[in-house]
Amino acid sequence: MKHIVCMLIAVVVTASPSLGEDRLASASTLSDEARSVIHSEIKTVIDEGYYPGISILLIHGDQVVMREAHGVVNLETKAPFTVDELCWLASTGKIFTATLMASLVDDGVVAFDDPIAKTFPEFDGILLRDGSTPKQPVLLRHALSHTSGVPSNNWMAENGVIDSDPKYADYFFPKTPQDFVNACMTLGLVAEPGTKMMYGRPIDLFACVAEIQTGKSFVTLMEDRVFQPLGLRNSTIRPTADELKRLAPLYQSNKPGVFEPDSFGLEVAERQNERLSTAGGGVYTTLDDLGVLMQLHLNRGIHEGKELIRAETLSQLYEPQPGTNGRYGLAFQIHDSEINGKSRWLSHPGYSGPVAWFDFERDLAGVLLMQSNTVNRTKHHQRIIDTIYEFFPAGRPGN
């Protein structure tokens, strides 16, 4: 695989007004000193050599208080990383899936505690791998919290199951909801539902149920219930050829200054044009569009003065689920912070580098886009967010 060696020193800052230049201009919640410190931390992370570029969006209440990009997007052309880059979100796209689920629950189409067997009756017969019957059925909430008991990608790898084995083609590359359900039935459960978190592909059971219950594709549901109501004109699950041409290149970096081109985001796009779309990581979007989604959650389901999803429905996404050690809700990671006041914040990172989060106590939502897969991304996310939190005290009135 081609290696690109590059130590990044310069920082390029860009900005454009598409999220609301008037709000940015009138923002008063972030001082010049705070902005400088956050800049410095992002520059330091880039200079450590794991990311060609990083963009950041911070929304405090109803104001965009920071929106800019640093570094480069393409190591060969040296084109600057801008706030308008189209990026593959990988698992950060689960936030879109969670929002879609809440919309369907809000309208009574499905319920979080619906058994998978309500849609696929054969699922009533799924067994543990020792041949015993599970003590409770697999529910939609189990699929969204990765506690279904269906084997995860990691379990499959650890047990010698590879995606090139034709026996498991319907698990790795299902073309229809029934394909994936049949594969789960064949594999059986490796843990009692609701008792053990095994992160990965079984979240796609939600997409299977949603398609059958509505008679619409997962792509259409996402467009009709999330993208269009929020005005997300730069978000897609099936990018066109033109969109793929402007997709930010993805890199992999496990050694400072050494980058390998990573084609995973392109492979996912190709697969989704031929098969069941993944609920776990199939969204391509921009900084602004992801920021609008995070603001919807920060505003408890209100968008531009209109309630799109009831707050009480969304709140169920944020509750720790059994079997997750209190660290995962329904397609959301749960964190606690004691920097500048104790608060709880919810987020989701992705293989391709991004993270998006919101925090009710700080009245704050944020997005970081960095198109590089590195084992250090969790550490780097936390460093930047901790730096941001120094300037946003917890304690939103009414929370």
C-alpha cells in the first residue's frame, strides 16, 4: 500500500457563512483568548502527525461560536481542509440512525421495546450457540445498544470467521433485510440479550425492521425523516459519482507522519448501492449538516421553532442501557466530565476520525471532522474536548 510521509507544521484556517454568518458575528460566548487556546490544541494535535487536517464546529445555545478548518485535506495536492468538505462519518453516522429511530417511535411505527420477532416471527426461534433458548427476546433497543447477543464483527474475527467465507455472505454483505435476519438466525446468539455489549454489525437489525414496517428503504426513510426536515442538503447514504469525486480522502495513520490511503469509505459507498444500507456507518455529510443534527438534540427535538421529535422520545436514546456498564445508550456513547463543572455528555466517534457530541449542562454541541483512522483518535478527541470545556462552564438553567 502506498505510504505518504508528511510532518504537518502549517495550519490553514478557513470559514464560510453557510451555517449563519450573522450568528457567528454576534457570538459573545467565546473570548479571543479561549479561541486562541482551542486553536493551539488543534494545531498541536495536527503537528503530532496523525491527521492531515481537522475542522471544528461549536454551537453554544443558538449561536455558532466557532466554525473553521485547519491543515490540509489531501496530502498529495496540499489542498486546504475546509469547513465544506464532504466526509464519510463511519460510526458517527449512528447518531443519524438513532434520530431516525426516535422519529419512527414518535409516530408509533415501532417501539424501542418491540421484539425483532414482531417483524420477523422466525426470530422467536433464535437460540444461544449452546442450543438453549434465551431468557428474553431480542428487542430493538438491544440492536441499538449492541446488546442483542448476535455475534459482532470482533467476535467473528476472533473466532476465525472472515468476510470472504461464502457461508457468511448474508451476514457481511446482505442484499435484503431477510438475508441479514437469516444470517443472524444461522449464527445464533453468543450472549443473553441485554447482558453484554458487543459493538458492531447487529445494529443493522434496526434497518431491517424499519424497512419492513414502513415498506420503504432505509435510504428513503433517512431522507424523508432526517435529511429533508432538517434541510441537510449535503448529507447522503448513497453518494453520487460527483459526490464521491469531492469526498475528502481517508487515510490511516498508526505512526506519526506516516499515512496510508484508506479506501474503506469508498467501499462502503459501493456496497450500499448494491445491498441493504448499513445503520451502523453509512452516512456521508459535512460539518454544517452534522452540526444541525447535533443542535436538534441540544434543543430537545426543536428545529427552527418546530418540534420534529418529542423530547421525551429523544431522552430515551440518552439513557444507559443494561449490559453496557452505563456507558452506552441507544446509538450514543455516554461520558462524564468534571472540567469546569460536572456534566454528562453524549457522543459518537467514527472509524474515519470524526466525533460529534452535545452536553445539556453546558448548552453546547460540537463536531470534529478529521479524515484519518488512527488508534489515537479517542485520546485526541478527549484532549480537544477537554480544552473546549475549560471555557464552557456546566450549569444550564433548568437542567
